[in-house]
Amino acid sequence: MAALTNLNKHVVFVVGPTAAGKSHWALEQAKKYPDSCIVNCDSVQIYKHLDIGSSKPSADELKIRPHYLYSEIAFPETVTAGQYERLFFNLLESIPEKEIFVVGGTGFYFQAIERGMYPVSVIKEEVKTEFEQLVADKGFEYLYQWIEKNDPEFARKISVNDHYRIERSYQLMRSEAKPMTQIQKEFSEAQRPFPYPLTKIGITEEKEILRDMVSLRTKKMLQQGLVEEVKHLLEKGMGDWDPMSSVGYKETIQWLQAPKVSDLFSLEAEICVSTMQLIKKQKTWFQRDKSIRWLRRDDIISLF
């Protein structure tokens, strides 16, 4: 990440829960500025071939303003938050647009580009294997207790049910031979400011409105051919590809592979339930950031 602030570009993070209308809002804003663009910050839309289930912008929308980092990565490659960070800053250095709307619901990606990544090496393969074996043999509660014993200060900040942070912190601590408290301290000391003027906007709605929007979005995806898209991807041997475990794709695969395929209403219901669970996690993540200004999808404001 560049150390000096680049005043020639203005970046707008457009964050929030799935189906809230982030892409709609960002595009309506971008239309005001002839030198604007949209940059994807969604961990599924970045992949090729996953179109319907990820709700990528339509062909017509893509023509309105330049869109970047959509359909960027092909099977069987995957992208970590650290790799996304590098893609993002390489992109911003190369494009001519000055107003940059960065749109998505992947909090870890936004954190990576705003704050950077922990200054640690790649997780050792033997640590990954060890972790998987411990989960299988003893479960996450045992791993949480290990963290609690080796770094009680950090353990107090996470829940025994927070499997993601237990996995990440255990693997980092084992790979680096340091407590997470020290790793985080080193990260904080190494942080650099975001190198562009930054505005952060959150798009959301009340829970019941979001539920209705999720239902409408899921119906639309199924009408557009989500099942056929997933069948095609499975036929191409992409069933074990990491992004295929994302919401919408995972449920459709399970539905297709069930001993007796039920009607589409059951698939729709499963996707809606999983999407609402994802929304809850996204809200929890983004609401920690008090610098985000929260709006509704139809709110229009002055950004520049």
C-alpha cells in the first residue's frame, strides 16, 4: 500500500448486508460523475462463471460506468483477502477514473484494503493439517481452551462459538509462535493510513424489509436459471471449487444431490434462510465501524 495520500482519487466504500441495494445505490451515485467507476469488493462476484447466484451487475449496468474486479478469477484459482488487497491497489494505480465506488459485502476484503493484513508469513501446511485433525478429534471448544491458556487477553475478545476467529488465531499463533495479542500489536504498529481520501457509506434496511428483498432476489435468481447455472458448473468439475460453497450455490448443489429432488419452493426457502444468516453476520461486522454513514438504497447525498 502506498504511504502517501493520493489526492487525485476519491474512494467511496459502499458496504452493508446482501440484498440491501448497495450496487443500485452506487451506480445511481456514479452516474453523476463522468470520471467514476465501480470496483467489486464481493468475494463471489470476483470469480468467472458464478453469475446468477452471485447477483452480478447486468450487461446493461456494466455499460453505464466501467466496472472492475468482476469475473476476474477463473477456476480453479481462489483469492485470499491479501491477494485481493494487491489486486485492488494495482488496479487503482492503473485506472484513469477519479471517483471510485468500491461495492460489496465482504467485510474482510474491506478491512484488508483499508487497514492491511497481519504482517505474518503464510500459514504452514503442517499447522493446517494439525488444526483439521484437532477439530475432528477434539472440536472447537478444545481449541478455544488452548487459545485461552496461551493468550487469555485475546480469548476474552472472542466467543467459543466463533469458529472463524478460533481457526485463524490458532493457526497464526502456531505458525508464528506468538500470542495473537502480540501479532495484533505488531499489525497496529505497522499500519499505514489508507492512501486515498475515503468516504464510507453503509446501505441497509429494517430486518423485515431485508427479508422481503432477499425473497424477491432469490425468486429472480431461480427464474434467471440458477439451477441450470449450477448444473453446468458441476458438469465442468467445479463442484469442489471454494466459491461454490457460498450462499445460493451451496444450497443448490445440496438440492440437486439430494436422493429425491424436491420442488423449487424448498430450494428457495433454504437459500433465503442461509442469506438471512449471512446478513446477520454482515451487520455485526460492519456495525463495529462507527465511521460508516448508514443510508437506505434510495437515499441520495452529496459525496464530493
